[in-house]
Amino acid sequence: MKHISFRHLIIGLCMFIAAGMAVALKPTVKLSDSEPKIDLETLIPKQFGDWKIDQTIKPLIPDPQQQALLNKIYNQTLARTYVNSRNERIMLSIAYGGEQSDGMAVHKPEVCYPSQGFQILKNVTGTFSTGSGDIPVRRLVATQGERIEPITYWTTVGDSVAVNGLKWKLDQLKYGLTGKIPDGLLFRISSIEADDAAAFRMQDDFARALLRALTPQGKDRLIGHPDPSI
């Protein structure tokens, strides 16, 4: 019978401890169970500032296969088009999940737009000034034929915003270490506009007007707690 080396014994012991810690630290408490229930239809007003719902243009709708997948990931989705007095339009899409997981990546615009036949010409990070602090956002430009659609979006994990994949994962792990499973959402706005700089300014104005129309609790649901130092 061969003797087990001390080195192999230590490695085995470490693996055993790591496995035990993985089980012990597995999050079991959903944040959504301890917070007021969210209802996107009532949370997002149908009219605010200079904006009201317009029924003539619909946001990008996922195909049936992708929609079925999204239904497994998210508890609620909301898609609306708003128009202002200058006949400018913004398409809004929000997807909320009570249990964030790696699967939410399928709904990110850089993934779902190409699946609908779009090309992504621009994909950069940016900053959105909410009025009570700044949050990171991602800016994209998607095209399909003559249609040019600048897009702004962000995702939340619990009470923080993360558009970088590593930051999103670290926030997820932060909650996991406390035994909690974070909720979160993906907030996306877009418009049909060849001038993406002008489109992004209008989208920021729209988002700020929406945030001003919400209660403090509703605002927290959309942007968490912005860091004034960003």
C-alpha cells in the first residue's frame, strides 16, 4: 500500500474545506422577499414631464424562442414607446428579476439586438448624471438597413449599478457572501437617430425626467444608490 504524501494530504484537505465553504456560503435568502413587491406597470408612469406613451412605434420584441428564455430569467418585463411635444420618440424596455443570475446576459442589447438581425457599430461605457449622483451606463449604436438606433442601458444588482461584466459578478458575489440572493433589472432606452451624440443627450434627458417623476423608493429600484464620487 502506497503512503499518501503530506503534500497530497494538504491538497485534499484544502479541497474538502473549499467544498464545505461553498455549501455553507451558498446564498439562500432572496432580497426580493424582504422588499416591497415591484410592479413595473405601476412603477413607470404613462406620462411624465413632456413625455407620454405613443402607440405608433413598438420597441424591439424578442423572437418567441428568446422570449421563452427571458420568461425563465425575469419575473417582469415592460416595453413602451414615449413621444414628446417635439415629436421625438424614446423606446423603453425594462426587465426585472427577483433572482439575478449569469443568464441575464442573454437580454443585454449587444446580445439580443444581433439575434434580431442588427449590427452593433459602437459599444462603449459612459456616465449618466441622474441628478443625485452618477451611474455607469453602456452606450451602443445598432443598425439594420437604414435604421440607426443608439441605445443606452444599465443593469442593477441589488442596490448597485454594474455594466461591466466583472463588476456585475463581484457585486453578485458580495451578496452571496452574506447569504443573500440579489434582485435586479436591466433598464434600456433607445431612439431612431443618425446623430448618436444627440440621441444620447435626449435619452439622458428622458431618463432624468422619468426619475424625477418617481418616488424615492421607485427611483432606488431603477438606479440603486449612485456614488456621488463617480
